Amino acid sequence: MEKIYTGKTKDVYRQEDGTYLLKFKDDVTGTDGVFDPGANTVGLSIEGAGKAGLRLTQFFFEKINESGIPTHYLAANIEQNTMTVKPAKPFGQGVEVILRYKAVGSFHRRYGKYCNSGDPLAGYVEVTLKDDDRNDPLITDEALEMLGIMTKEEYKVLGELTRKIGEIVKSEMAKKDLELYDIKFEFGRVGEDNHVALIDEISGGNMRAYRGEQYIEPLDLEKMMLEA
């Protein structure tokens, strides 16, 4: 098994059968020791965060697979903190897709002249480039096509899948009296036909969830979602 990538919250290994293994770590994104799912640096390490993230990822990816939405997910081994996935090609050097239901975080920092913190948003989708040096800049569908990162048709599919996946996550959380404020996804091209598919993870480390006015920490979110 060959290690091919060291990420902020996961390491990636290539396996002999052509699949890949994602090893979940206890690091989470944030700044100055404060968790922030929108940050592009590791802000802190939380013991058990890797296992909690994997458990929630397994839960959501299996729900999404059951719905017929394409993903790279194959299986998870909770004890070893690993997930087996299909090979996927990134868009360019990677893009992130943010789905927003509330005007919080960077959205409010950018557009606070026109909205109040916490204002409802109707499933607003925005795409950023994975580029730490440039603070993950926002990018439009036209720029993505001009730069050869993805076609406008792929962008359209990506947006449609994002909203469908978001509704699955949102509805599952609502069953536990939790509200999803925003969530970050990653997509890639999977299979011989290079179809757009959900990749990476869905965990407390890449979303903001609240119960009433109370923000739910990533480890607490996993417990609340998966408790009997």
C-alpha cells in the first residue's frame, strides 16, 4: 500500500486492487485553536475526531448511495479509521462546493452589507478552488470552463447533486432536532465515463450544525446523529 497524499484531516493510500484507502486523522480545520469548517488550515486536534468523522461519513454515504446518487464510497473500517473508495479524478487541482442554508461564516463576512447573520438562504451553492496560498478563492462556472477545470454541464450536474445531497443530510439531521447551517462537499470524476460523483467525507468537521441557538461541536454531532 503506497501513501500518495497527506491531507489536513486525512491521508490517502493507493491499494494493489486499484482502490484507495482514506485514513481519517484527529485534526480539524480552524484558526487559532477555534474550529471553522470553512478554514483552509488545521486549527486544532480533537481526540476521537477522526473516528467520529468516519462514522458520520459512513452513515451519510450509505444513505446517499441508497438514493442512487453517485459517490466514490465502497466501505469503511471504523476500528482502523479507514474508508475504501473508488479512484476519482479531481477537477483541476481540486474544488470545494459549499451549500448554505444560513448567512453565516464567510458568506456573512462578504455580504454583510446586504444581510444579517443567520438570515435564511435557499440552498445557495458556491464553488471555491482548493488553493491555500490564495485562500481558496470563489470561482464562477464561466471561469471554471475557461480555465479547463470543468465544463458548464459538469457544473450544472455538480450543483444539482449538491442540493440533493444537502436535502438528505438536512432531513436526517432534522430527525434529531438539528439544523444544518452550511456544509462543504467535494466532487470528482469517477468511472470510465468520468461521471460527476461525491468524494471525500461528510462529517462534523465540514459543516455547521445547531440545536436551537446552540452550536454543536463535531464530536457531539456524531453522538447525537448516531445515538439509538
